[in-house]
Amino acid sequence: MKLAELLEGQGLEGKLGERGLAPGAAAAKGNLFARAAGALTAAGVDGGKEARAFFVPGRIEVLGKHTDYAGGRSIVTAVEQGFCMVGVAREEAVIEVHAADLGEKAEFAFDPELVATHGHWSNYPMTVARRLARNFPGERRGADIAFVSDLPPASGMSSSSAMMVATYLVLAAINRLEERDIYRRNIEDALTLAAYLGTAENGQTFGELTGDKGVGTFGGSEDHTAILCSQAGSLGQFSYCPACFERYIEVPRGYVFGVGFSGVVAEKTGAAQELYNRASLRVGGIVEAWRQATGGEEVYLADVLAGGPDATDRLRQILQEAEDGSFTGAELAQRLEHFIAENEEIIVPAGDALAAGDLEGFGRLVDRSQELTDSLLGNQVPETVALARLARECGGAAASAFGAGFGGSVWALIEEEGSAAFLEAWAARYAAVYPEAASRARFFTTQAGPAAFEPEG
């Protein structure tokens, strides 16, 4: 597709709708693509050049709080809000990224020794560029890239991962990475691509594809899996380490997700990054305590628990006597109990209830997940706790906070008919309790959306 055609939006709305976006969302994205294309032409890029355009959604983590990097499972869905990113190839190995809504740009070398700018949105595309330059040596073509997003930033809906996936898709398409032997040996499908991009974010090595610094967070590949493997109208249940598809669960007919962004940002930088990483590091501490006590070689907590009928009780006993420089045995034990409950007692039964149309049973299990997220995982703030409670009081079939925590958003499963009235009541009740945060809050609805795609693809 020519850049000028994107600018004019020729037939784009229909193509977006064909991929699973609702009519209103498709129309909105057509406008966003036109704005991104306009940012490139305004920067002097020739409108007659071929462009690659991708819609990359954010995600809702329905269940599976901090389970993925421990080898657990989660239930996720893409949303209809996300990034519209447009890229045009350059001959030289230089990348220029325009954040169209911000009126900002970042220019950097497509180089394996690139030093990313932390604490700024450019950290994410720069990290992707550096990792690709290291993992796929040889000739590199840079790009002029522009993006527009209707995803609330730092809202817990994985805007940072979505930006990284979008950057990857543009650069991979321009450089035809899928044709390279090293790609084919390591990346087989969307699920393994999601796992690879998870390591691009956390810095780990993936097969032959050597890791580096990442962006500074110790997460897994749940976000990338939701972004790349979702199916419109359904929730996806996946397990991780390695990433495995388990099932799709249809959203009950007549229901949509209401999303309430609390107005408390969920940044993965600075002090918030440290809090986020503590949840991950505690899992590492649990596994290390097990290895020291047993001589085992397990890497992931889920593998420890699957080691035999007495593994869970033995691990609990080990943690009672554990001494760790960073965490007490009690802290590690509390983290263990959250993982056991969320991963082994809630997710599968909740998915079964939803698949059977048992919304009451589904709601009860989600309520338990939300309560344990606050009392055991400890990553909630009063605003997200209140949002989940108020959503249930307003008639939501289920509601929970989601994402990294320490701010962010809450989802509520609600009837599509009357959804506008629900959002109005939910927002009003929240404003009455937290007026300052509510001034920054945002409420909207979304269907379970499609995975990332190229409208022309």
C-alpha cells in the first residue's frame, strides 16, 4: 500500500472490519492510520513510497496475575484499542520514529551497540532495534516510522509491549526477517514469536537469539501472546515457559468488557519498576530455595510444583526454614500461596464456568482472584481495589484489576445493552470516592478483539 493511500484511508475501514474490529473501532483506526501517515509526509517522506501498516492492540489480562514468568497460565484477550503504526523503508541503517500525537521524534542507528534512552517512550523501539540488529546480523534497512495510539499509556493494558511488538512487525517486514534461516530455526509461529518478543523485553536469550539488557523489567511473554495470538470474540487460555496454547473461550453473547483506567499510572520505570520486579524476584527466590534444599535444576516455579504429589508440601516446608538476603521466608511463602491459588485453583475452573455460561460462578472465582491479588500478591492500590468493587456493585458480572499492578485499570464483564449507563454509573461512583484520580481516569468498552495484523496482510 502506498503511503498516500493510507493518508486518504482508501478502503481501510472495511479491511479493518474484516479482521474482527467492530464498525466504530474500525472507523476510528482508519483515522489513526491516516494521522500516522500524515506525520510521515509532513516529515518529508514521499507519499508514493510503499508503506507497511500494522494495528497492534493492547490487552486485558482476565486472569493470571504474575503467573506467566513462573511457568503458569493465564486467560487473556486483545482489546480494540491500540497502536496504528506505519513504516516506510530507508536504504541506510537509521530509524526515525515519530510519536505523532506528542509531536516528538527519536532518531537512532539500527545498531547492535545502540544505547537506549531509559525513562522515555523511545526506550521501547530502541530496545527492539538493538535486539534485532544483534540477533539477525547482515544487511539492515532502517525505516521512517510514525504511530498514533488510542490506548491509555501506563494503564496496565500493555502499551509498552504493544509498542515493542509494533516496532518489531514494521522492522521485520521491511527487512524480511522471516526469510532468514536463523529466524526459521527459532521462530515457528505466532506463539513462538510472542515468546521471543517477551525475551526482547526482559533481556533473556531465546534459542540461538542471544539476549541483552531488555527494558529493565523481569516479566514474561503473556502480553506479547495476547497481542499476537488473540482471536476476536474469544478469550485465550495459554501456559508459558514454554508458551503453549490451551483453548479459546467464547465471550457470552451480548457481553462486552468495560474498562476503567484508575488514573493512577502503572509505569514500569523508577520505583514502580522496582516494585514490579520484586514480585518476579520473589518467584526466583522460591525456586532457588528449592534447588538449594533438593539439588534440583528446575528453572520455573510451575515445574517445581509439578515435580510430584508431595512437591507443594515439601516446598512449603523448605520456605519455612528459608533464609534469603532479599526476602524473608514468610515473604516467599506468601508469594507461593498466591501462585498456587491463581494458577491451580482459579484460572481453569473460571474458564470452565465462563465456557458453560455460568456467569455467577465465573464472577465468584474472579472475586477471589481480585481479593488474593490485594492480600497476597500485594500489587494493588486503593483506587484499583475500589474500581473492582464498584464495578460489581454497578452490576458487572465479574470485575478485576489486571496488569503489572501498582496502578492501572480494572475490567468488568458487562451486558452490551446498557453499557453506556453502566460506565456512567461506574465513573460517577468512582469520582465520589477518589475525585483527584477520577479527573485523570478513563472509561470505555471493548469487545474481545483480534490479534495484531496488517490490513493488507
